[in-house]
Amino acid sequence: MQKMAQQGGFLEDWTKANELSKARITAQKDAEAIFGRPIK
């Protein structure tokens, strides 16, 4: 996917979106650990 983004000229946007996705997953896991239940 990264190579396709680079070839398409939107690598910077792809990278930002990927980082946001990872941050959301981390925040969700942290919230589940704190509250003890899955967050929807």
C-alpha cells in the first residue's frame, strides 16, 4: 500500500492516515483496559 501511495503522489496523506489509525487502536485498547469493557 505504501508503494502505491508513493507512486500515486499521496504518500504524505497515506502516512498521516496510517498514524491516525494506529493512534485510534491504541486509544481504544487503553480505554478498554481502564473501563474493562470493549468501547464501541
